[in-house]
Amino acid sequence: MNMHATPGVVAPAPPKNLKDTGLSIVMMRDILLKTVFRKNLETVSEIAEALCLTMPLAQQLVEIAREQKLMEAQGTLHAGSGSEMAFQLSDSGKARALDALSQSEYYGALPVPLEMYKEQVQRQSVRNIQITQDRLLGSMGHLILPEHLLEHLGPAVSSGRSILLYGPPGNGKSAISNGIRDALGDKIYIPQCIEYAGQVVTLYDPIVHTLVAKDDDLQVSSLRRTDNRYDKRYLLCERPTVMTGGELSLSMLDLNYNATSRTYQASLQLKSTGGVFIVDDLGRQEEPPQALINRWIVPMEAGYDILALQSGEKFEVPFDTLVIFSTNFHPNEMFDGAALRRIFFKIKIDGPTQEEFLKVFAMVAKKKKVPLNEDALIHLLKKKYPTIDMLFANYHANFLIDQMMAVCEYEGIPYQMTPDLIDRAWANMYVLDEEIKH
């Protein structure tokens, strides 16, 4: 899909001076020393890039370290024009770097203070997006959807509130969840890490966050690419998507502390800020669905989540996420009334009617270049589907046609559809219920 920048998302302003970063001089200085030590940096331009600062601010930080006798100049690196002064850690600078590393192994990009990040979250809130019918259709046009489904989905997505998709398996709940994600379609600014009470929490995750390519980055602004377009501690990314299934556990929704490096990784919920959190196959997790929903109740209603540091200190982080639950179970089997009330939109995704199924079947066959055969279709509808009470599912068409194609390829015959091939394909879709003797 053609992703596009939304004019409404305001970029975080670049800091004009060190105070504008929101961080203490001591914290910035220690990250500088650790970064120079770990990455063996020498020039201010290398340091500026590693710390995600502008050159003037990186220069100021180096000067502070020099005044404190923690860094020293080595002279110019290369003779001639455009040469840069080289710096190195002094012995006391190395000692301070090692001491700082023993407290936290974090080095690299300077973090964004949590309070400043909260302001940016407000500027790019998922609830600010207005999803139009055309936009939702554009992201789901390839799906055959039940009639009136988009009429229910549209307001749900636009509200930025939680959604529960439920219904029989194999009818596209996961595909619809992905379509909702694609419909969001714009770009936001994600800090590489955030800071709270002197602790650094890594937020950017390449699995969750898709970086915008450099040429797209330029299109977001008509200005030339310079150091001063936005705060370089942030990365321009597509709105994030966290997708979990049966592996989801409650511990994933809390900060992840690494005792060896003494660093924190953001929770999955925090990583999904400004985007979508999809819980697929709800009811298949080790944790009971009610416990998972209970963990989400306060964040979904209040717009913030509460996380805890190793010290036990609790703090609030923004919860600005469209949560989509998808399940094959009936909601009443999993939740009490109070939990169900807190899930704002509940949308049933039913299997197709016979007419809709035939439409999908014909479309898939055409796409895969398998000619339709009337005898085979009559056999499928009169002999096979009655054995499962005429319960059609959206995945059936792809499955049956792929099976028939596989047989044709193996036997070296042109793609075709016959009652016999339907029988062979059906046998792989439903296993015969029989006792296996051990």
C-alpha cells in the first residue's frame, strides 16, 4: 500500500541547546563517555551521529567533558581542508566510563525524557486519525467481506477504541486486523529510547517499527535535509503494529529488565504506542482471557498504563493504542459482563453464505488459472458440504484449489477441477474421525 505522511503529525522540535534535551548534564556526559569508549569514536561528527545530536550540541558536550579532564584533544585527524579535531578519553575519562557502564550498559542515542515523549504522543495520537470509507476500502479491497461489515468497522477504527472480532475460524479475522492496520497509513516519530528517573528504556524495536526510507523522509518535508528538521533522537516510522497470538503472556506487557546489562526494554504495549496492538487467537494463551482483559482495562479506559522499575517505583506511560482482539470463541464464554462492557466495539465475523463462497471460489480459481467445472462444483455443494452442515469458511476456496493444483502438478496434467480432485482435496481439509490403535 502507498503509505503517506499525514500533515497533522507535528515533528518534535530539535533542541536548540543542551537544556532543551530535558536531560541532566551528568547523564548526557556519562552517555557520551560510554559511547566513545564502547564505539571507539574520535571526532565530533561521529559523536553527534551516535548520540543523535546536532554538531554544535555534541561539540558543547565534548567541551564539558574536556573541562572536567575526562576527554582530551589529539590534534587534527587528517591534514588538509575539512579535517576534524580528534578526541580521546583521558585515564580518568575511561575510569568514569567503566563506572557508568557498571551502573547501566546503555550507550548511543540520547534518550527522550518521558514527559517530553508524552507531548509527542499527543501530537500524533492514533485517535486523531480520521478513517474514511474509501481509505478502509482501499486497505481491504482485496478481501471478500460480509455485507455491512465496513459500516461497523469504520466507526470502530476511527474512534481509536478497542475492538473485538469474533466468529468461526478461517473467515479472515486476522486479514481484517491487518487491513485496519494498513488503513492507518501515516507516519509518526518514535524515540529510540526514553528516560524516567535516570533510567533508560529502549523503545525502538525493528520488529515492531518500520523505518521510513530516506527518500520518503525527504518527502515528509519540502525542506532540504538538514540537522535541524526535527529532534534526531526520534526516528520517522510507519505507525507500529504489534501482533501476538497464543504466545502472549502478561509478563510481555511489563518492562523487561536485563539484570546483566542493567537496561530496560519497553513493554509490548508501550512499543505499540500510536499504532495497533493485535491479539490474535484470544483464548489460546496460557493466561485466561479474563486475566488478559483485566490487565488492559485501566489502560484502555484511562489512556495511560502503569509500569514499574526494578526498584518497585511505579510510573505512568501513555497508552495510545488501537487494541484489536480476535477470537474463534463466543465472547460470553470468555468474559464476564464488566469486561465485555469495557471492549468498546464487538463485531461478529461470520462465514460466507453459499453465494458469497461461490463468488470467492470463482475469483480464486480465476486468479490461479484453474478452469471452473460445473460437475466438480455440483459435487462439492451436493456431496461434500452437507457432511459439515453447509458451513462455509473463507479459507476453503484457497485450500481446495491449492490442493487440486498440487495433485495436477504431481501427475503432470494441466490444472483442472473434477469431482475426483474435489474428493482428494477435501480429504486433506477434514481428517476422517477414527480411532488410531496404539
